[in-house]
Amino acid sequence: MKILYFAWLKSKIGADEEEVSPPAGVSTVSALIDWLVARGPRFADAFEHREVIHVAINQRYAHPGDPVGPDDEVAFFPPIAGG
């Protein structure tokens, strides 16, 4: 699974992307975030306010209960402001 991080998530985690292999039980966006948070303080800090973080799976907006799989590209990004 490829994970992309944008804006302050990238800054807090210290990477803009990574390849990961979550355990088999990680099958939803919410479970993926839980697994990432358990990886250490950088991830826990980045996802501290997960309710404001947006996610896309294979370049389509997704929700916490949506499924994720090993071949997916998952992007996490903060709210987008415009003017």
C-alpha cells in the first residue's frame, strides 16, 4: 500500500510518502489510521485531530469506514481552503 501525506501531515510525519504493509486486520480507513497512530509519536501527533483530516483512496474521496487494500494508494490531507 502506498500512503501519501500532504501539508502539515507531511511535516509532522517527516515524509511525503511511504510504502507500508499493514496487518490483515487493517481493512478500513479508520483501522489504517489506528495502525499508523500505533507506529509512534510522529504519527500519533499527525493524526491527533483525525476528524479534520481528509482521505482519498486511489484519488477518490473516502470515508473512515471505506475499505482499503494492499494495492491501494491512500492520501491523507488537511482541509483545503480557498478563496
